[in-house]
Amino acid sequence: MGTQGSETSASRTTTTSTNPDTSTNETVEIVIQGKRLSVRTDRDAAFVEKLADYVDETIESISGQVPNAPTDKVMLMAIMTIGEELFEAKGDNRALRSKLRERAEAMDELLDEWER
């Protein structure tokens, strides 16, 4: 996803326009923390909007916990928070896939034994 930004005082808005360069890419305009971003993406506009809302909510949560922190530090803490969530989710996903693979192999062995 590419981004272009500009300042705005408008509340969160998301608009979609088809990108003439390719049939699968579109530009989605979002607002996070008062900053308007044009995001070129092949993702659904609703997905990009949910993602922007999640980032905005994370920033707001951190801002509420450390109200006097400079904006750049709040943004870095939000990046670390979301990154931590991603790493944990990837680890959980790997563990579940491994468990599923083990169970599938066990079931396959049981079926082999049953067929004999």
C-alpha cells in the first residue's frame, strides 16, 4: 500500500475511487489522527477503513495512557503495540498449524490401521 498525506481537520472519512492504472488497484482516502492519507491498494476499501480505525484506536488508547508524551513517541509506541500483536498472532498461527498437522498425521495413521 502506498500513501500520500496532507493535513485535515475533518473527522474520519473514507472514500474510494478506481485507479485508472490497473483494474485491481484503487485509492482509498482515510484520516488517522487528523491526517488525510491516500492509500493505493488492491485490498477492499472496507478492509483499509477497518485497519485505519484500528490504528487510530490504538493511538488514542496510548495517548490516553501517556497524555503528555510527544506525538512521535506515541506513534512509535502504537507501532510497537501493533507489531507485538502481529508477532503474537503469527506465533499462535504457527502453533495451531503445527498442532493441526500433528492431528492430521495421527488421523491418517489411524485410518491406515483401520484399513488393514
